[in-house]
Amino acid sequence: MGLLLEGRAALVTGATRGLGRAIARTLAREGADVAFNYTRSDDEAAALVEEIRGHGRRALPFKVSVLDKPAVLKMVQEIDKSWGQIDVLVNNAGVGQVVPLALMEEEDWDRMMSVNVKGAFLMSQAVLRPMIRARRGRIVNISSLAGVKMMQAPVHYSAAKAALRGFTEALAKEVGRYGITVNCLAPGILEEGVSVNLPPPKLDEYLRNCALGRVGTFAEIAEVVAFVAADRNSYMNGATVVLDGAV
């Protein structure tokens, strides 16, 4: 049937490491030109550019924070000007922190909400103009199992990831008339990231309750992102897809 994203242009936030990197690579493999933002390592960004180009696709890196609205708008304008389209946005940028509510500082709460929720708001708002103009688009928000199930997780992290689910559902209703779909993925514990900070007894408990008996991989989540972002997935809208191996 060919590549899922042939001829499409995608923008992935927080793409130079972990899940974001896997998503960017997979979208490029499936035929998309991939732009991405990052805030830390220029070397990691350069390496990702080479990986994307290795799939025969174009790459555009931007050292931009998702919380810098003028820079975000400029980035989207440059992508649109260079490629003439932005078909897919993956809101992957996020932060995590393990701290109990009783010891949480107000700044901890604000940072969690800003990066995980406000960042998705600013990025989505920025890409909507070219998507509405084209009468098509895919927005994929990366949430977490902690945002859809009651489980032991940092309160501010769970609240932020749950907010992404509500954001997804409301935005899907608002922009569906323009041929734009908005969906959300809620991965369980993955090979890196949050699982690194889990005490061994908590990880063991998760694995006992997981029907597949293992954590997930970045590659597995990235494959689902590619499908959700594809034209073939034309009727899923406002959905939250849980990817946890059946916990």
C-alpha cells in the first residue's frame, strides 16, 4: 500500500531524544519531511537531521522552546514557507518530576503545566492557520497512562497529562469541520523516561499487572503515531489510545 506519510510534512516537538526521536525517525521512514524543535544539544539535533535525511526526506531543526510564542510562530512560518505545508503536528515535548504534593513548590506545578499543556496549546494554535487553509491536518498529543487511569504517579504530572486528554477532545470538536483530526496517545511505562525513576517494587507491580509482562518501547509507540497521523486513519478523531500492554 505504500508509505503511510508520503509527501507529508510533519513537525515533532521535543524530538532529539527518547520517544520524540523515535517518532521523528519513524515519520521520516514512512515518507514525511520532518521539522523538529529542541532546546539542548546541537549535536543530538545534527544527528537526527542526518537520520531523517538518511530516509531520503528533508529535515528542519529549530532550537526553540515550545513556550516562546514569537519563536514558535516564526518556526511554523519558516516551515510553511520552505515546504508549503504542515500536515502533521506531534505534541511530544514534556517534562516529568517525582515529588509528593506536600513537598511540591509552586514553581514545580507551573513548570509541569507550562511545558506539558501550554506548550501543546501554543504549538497547536500556531499550526492551525496552515492546516485550516489546506483543509486537512493531523494533531497528535502525547499524554500518559497516568493521565487516564488512577495510579500512583506525581499529582502535577497526572494532572497535566489528563489536561491533554481534555484539550484533545475539545479541539477535535472545534476543528473537525476543517478536515483536521486531533487525537491523543497514552503510553504506559516505556523502556526509558519515567520508568528510570520508578522504585523496583513499583516497576515489578506494573509488570505483574501488565498482560504482556513487559514495558513498552519507543519504537512501538512511534509506529502508532505514524498510523494515527496518516490519511488512512481518516475517521479517528478526539480519541485517546491507551498503549500499556493491558495493565
